[in-house]
Amino acid sequence: IKAAQGKSETEVLFGGVEKQLAQLSTASNKQGMGEASSDDGNDLGSSPDTSKEEERKAKLAEDKFKVALKEEMGEGLINIDRQDDKVIITVGSGGAFKSGSADLTSKAKKIMAKIAEVNEKGRSEILVSGHTDDKPLTFGSIYRDNWDLAAARSSSVVQELAGSGKLKPDRMKAISYGETKPLASNDDPKGREKNRRIEIEINY
């Protein structure tokens, strides 16, 4: 589909989901107003239930991400989960990076553009962590070890998100876990593939 004249690729990319995202926001605002009304009878001195509000924001964000990244989820490139007031987007390294590289693929850049677009107006903090399998890097790699490679990859993701101009760099961090937090056994190819990943944790 060719981009409409005068519109960027990202604007066209979101053209099909903007209405759904707006509907989610409207529904969330109504829910928030209802919760506020139910608290009117509380003592003036009582503190607001910030934890409940943060979880509500995270749930709304989870819904928005699942709408915006529906195609990528269907292709098995990413996974989206929520834990209380956190949304965790897991990007498999196979679709995000070429083997042994920390340079984002074009698909990965589109994913980051969508994440930045959905989270543009939020004040959330973002922690990007890089993970690898336990296989040593091939001889001649520019990275010293898996720690170094995972660090470079998480840094690439943060730089891409910051480069969008929609998220504040001072609210993002990049860290490396190397091979220390596997999701599956490293004894077979499928397990190793699952362990090679980037996790984007968004705290609301």
C-alpha cells in the first residue's frame, strides 16, 4: 500500500488502528470517571489508590499495544504480557537482529515506531533488557561475549525509541542479562531461540 501524499510511513501505518485506539481511550476515561465518583464519599484525608490507577493505565496500554502490534503478534515476532502495573513486550532476536549483530532490522524498527507511537503521551519508565542463549560467540565477533552483545542490542532499542522523538531519553534504561535469565532450556535449538530476545518493560 503506497503512503498517501504528505503523510509519513508511520502515520499511514497507524491509519487503520487510530479509531480502535481512540475507542479504547474513551472507554478507559469513562471507567476512570466512574471510579472517581465512587470515591467521593471517602474522607478528604485519605490518599488516592495510586496502585489501582497505575494498573488501570497498564491495562489500557496493553490493549492499545495489542491493537497496534496485532500483525507482529500474529507472525510470532513479539509477545505482550502485563504484570500488575507493567507491560512487557518481548521481541525475539531472530526478527529484530541478524545473527551476531546489534543493528535493528527494518521490521524491528517498525515495531519500535509503533511502541513509541502508542506510548507517546505517557509518563512511564521503560527498561530494555537484552538476553542471549548460552552459546559462545563465533571467532572474530566484534563483541567480547554474550553480555556485550546483549548490551549492544538493548542499547540499539533504546536509541531507536529515543530517536523517534516521542519518548524522553531520561525515562529509559538499557541493561544486559546475557545468558543468565533463560526462558527455556539451551539444550535444543527451539529453547535457544526462545532465550535470544529483547524485553521492553514499561512501568506505569
